[in-house]
Amino acid sequence: GCDAATHVAATEAPPAAPVTDYFDVSADRSELKKINGETVLELNDNVRIVHGDVTVNANRGISFTIQRLTQLFGNVRVAQQTMVMTGEEGEYFQIDDLAVLRRNVHIVDRGWEVDCDEVRYSRLTGEAWLLGNVFARDLASPMVVTVDPALINALRNTPDSFRPKDVFDFRSFTASRLEVTRGTSTVAF
């Protein structure tokens, strides 16, 4: 793992490049290999990706330079400002600024702990898409909340989708009598 002091040092970019554009992949041991005709960098022991203000750590990885994708294996950790995510495996997509973590995902962010099956996290927007079984806990409260995936998907909808306009079909008309019946009671106006 990486403590807070190491995280701060790891996210500082060299003076020549702005923090948002800085990208680096490193490991204690690395070796160039060919996989399906593409030259890849096999990364072993203390893999670290620094992309702007995001630091990604893992035990092992494979970096595909053409796709700008790094597959990560074993104790994957993604950190950005107040948020830390951990999982057993994942990918980091440099072009899309997207981190994907799978298997035993645990997230701590601003007083919340979340466990889920998979998370997709955008470095640029700070949005996280939680997939599979989701459990959340407010660290200030002893309560654990189970979040139904349907609720998470519903929260992604626009407000207009919650207000269907076709529930009632109103047309202009002139009425001379209105009857309302409920059970056995009828009221006429």
C-alpha cells in the first residue's frame, strides 16, 4: 500500500509537464514482450501508474502501448484526492481517463465506505459507476445500506424520465356532467 505522504509525492508532476497531461507507468521489474503481434510491457512488482492527480498501484500489469491500456492484477489501488479504491484486478485506460476495478472492490470517499462487484471511475469527472451488488456505509453512523442496482440505474436517469407526460391524455372538451364512482358510491356534478 501507499501512505498519504507517498501518494502526495507520487502525484506531483515534473515541472515541464502540466499535472493533467502527465502520464507515467513504472515497476520494479519490466520486460518487453510480443502478444498477438503487439509489443507490450510486462510489469512485475510494485506497478505504479501516475496520470495527473491519479495514482494506480498493483502487484503486476501488462501495458499495451497502442491501445494505451494497462491491465492490472493483484492488490489494485486507485487514489485521487479524497478517494481510494481497491480491488483484485482491473484496467486503466489512458485515453479515456478511466479506471475499472473488479472483484472485492472497496471504496472510501468523503466519509463513505462502499463495497461492490465492479466500479468504473472517470478521472476527469470524478464519477464512479458501481456495478453488481453494492453495499454502502456512512462512516459517521453504524448503519449499513444495501443499494439495489435498479436504484443506481434509476438515479442516472434525467428528471424528465420520472415524469411521464403520457399518463393522462388531456384534450379540450365541454362537459355538461361529470360522474365519479368509488366502490358503490357515485357522485355527479
